[in-house]
Amino acid sequence: MLGWGLDYIFQSNVKHQSPELAISLKQAQGFAKSLALTAPELRTEQLSQFIENFELALSLANSDTLALPSEVMAELATNNYLILESNLGPYVLTPIDGSNQLLKMQLPTTPESANETLELALTIIFYLGICAVLGLWLIPLTRRLRLLNKTAEQFGQGDLTARVPRDKFSYIKPLEASFNRMANQVNQLIDDNKLLADGLSHDLRTPLACLHFGIDAAISTENPVKKQEYLTRVEDEIERMEQMIQAFLEYANIERQGLNLNKKPLDVDSLLLSLVDEFEPLANQQNISLALISEPTERSIIADSHWLYRLLLNLITNAIHYAKTEIAINCYLQGQTLVITVADDGDGIPPEQQSEVFKPFTRLEKCRNRNQSGFGLGLAMVARITEWHPGSIEVSQDEKLGGACFILRLPLT
């Protein structure tokens, strides 16, 4: 557009403002009028006199022999002249009235060279315009790149909250989103390591104290029955420590597992039916009714079957631990989202604590109805697996059963 506009300005100035061109056009038109008044058989002789007297390159041409487009011939008829370019330079064609002949006159200078100052000025404007266009594109790009570099430096220096702010006019949105996602993952990994270290050190103190007490008591007592009782407690505490360490190590390695997901189409109904069949004996043993409310339909999602199984297993296990008499599992579509709910009729979770249950080492036994031996990692794993797919998980109070209701949302594709 810039080139077209400047070319239009140049051509307009050449045609309408060049004095040399205007004089040449008037000469050609004057010669054509003179030849129109001359008999056809004498035009060649008259043309020779014009060439000798004015020292101009003149010749006659037949309009029927010219291979010119109809649009160009229409311009010739409208303007009564036509400027063309040949190997010898520019020339003008002027029709001779009353005949199909045209007067061809070679122009002494080209229209471009007729105004070299204008040509130079427009050329400079053209390149300055290109620089301006490039600047309009590069300045926002370099600004965002500098901001990304500054944020990366801040993050590298220990400011783990540093993120690239969003800008709808940014040219590098995918790069900025990738950096923020990487920063979130690194921050989450560091937080998890801190939680693991703090949680492990905190939870190990009690069983270690019990071990010391049990061993000292077993050594000091002479009663075989008491000694066996103390040793049994020591064995129980050792088993609990093994389970604790295994759970902590499994959670510590879960982030690495998320990089090697094997996602493929998965029949959710079959998975839910198999889980219900698997947990039904345990639920019946505790006098709990476990029901899959939704009717089986052809629903499938792209997911890792192993980890989605672990996710639902943790939710159902959690529900069995806290339910009184009933657990309800529901599965339905909500637009392009698959919704799975697991609800129980336990005491539920207070609203002010519902956002905390998915954090590692969070245990809310005080607000539930049974003391449990978990380590507060099951629902944290549920939240992490949900992020991998990607989906969302939340907990609320079930309106029908009155207990906790975990709501899992997963995209169909």
C-alpha cells in the first residue's frame, strides 16, 4: 500500500507538473493536427520536414498493427495521447484525426528523470515508511521479550512468584504461557518438597517416640505378656512408618509420572462399573450402600486409564471411610464436559475448609466422623491427576445425602 501510494503521487506529479513533458505533449499534438490537415500521400514528406526542422525522432504508426490491450487503446482515445516505454526510452503516441494513423514521437527525457528530486524524496519516504512499519511490529515484540527476560532473571534469583503478565496484544503469547506454566510447575515442585520435608519430619516424631517408649518398656519389663504387648505395638508403629514413607515417596514421584502419561480413549462407564463391583464387598462389610446412579451410556474421554483409575479409587475410598450408610456415584454430560460426582452421607466438610482438602498433608478428622490413619495425600494426588488431563475438582455439600460431594469435571477431548 505504501509503494502503491507513493507511485501514484509520483505518476501524478510527472504527468501534471513536469514542464518538459507538457511541452513535448503539446508539440506532438501540434504535429498530429498539422498532419491531419495534410493529404495522406504527402504526410511522409511533411513528417520528414518536421524531423529536419525540429531535430526530433518522429514516425508514423498504424493503430491496427499495434498490439495494445483494449484498456490502453481506450485511454488513448480518452486522453488523445499515450505515453509508453521502449528499449530506446519513453515515447508518446498521438492519433491523427480522420485516419487510423498515429504519430510516434520519442521523448527527450523520461518522466522519471524529469523530476529526480521528487523521485529521491519519494524513495526516502518509502524506506522510512518500511522502517516505521517494522518499528511498529518490533517495538512491542522487543518490549515483551525484555519483560520475559527480566521475569526469568527474577525467577532465577529466587523470586518464585515472578510471572509474565498477560497482554492481549502480545506476539509471543504461547512463549509467555509456556514460561508461566513452567514457573508454576517449578514453584509447585518446590512447595511439595518443602511440604514433604516438613510433613515427614512432623509425622515421624510420634511413631519414633512410640518406638523408643515401646523398646524401653519391653527391655525393662520382666513380664512376658507385657513384653509381647510392647513388641506388638513396636511392630505396629514400624508398619505405620513404612506405610507413611511409601505414601510420601509415591507423592514425591508423582510429578515425574505426569510427564509420561499414556492417554487414549477410555470408556468411563465400564471403569465406574468395575470400581463399584470392586468396592461393593468392602462397602457391604461396613453396612454402606454403594450405588452408581447414572445409566450406562456410550461416553469416552481421552485419559490415562491407570491414573484416572487411581483418582476415582481415592475418591471412593475416601467416601467409604467417612460415609454412614450411603454413597452415590453419578456420571453425566454437561456440554463438552464429563462430570463425575462421588457423594456420601457423612458429616461433610465445612465450607471454610473445602478449599484446603486438596492440599498435601491436610487432614480434617476433627470435622469428620471417624479417626483415620491416612497421611493427607490421597486428595492431593486427586488434584494433581486432575490437572494432568486437564480438568477440575471441587468439593461441596451434597443436597440429598448431606455429606461431602466431590465433583470431577473432565473435557471429552
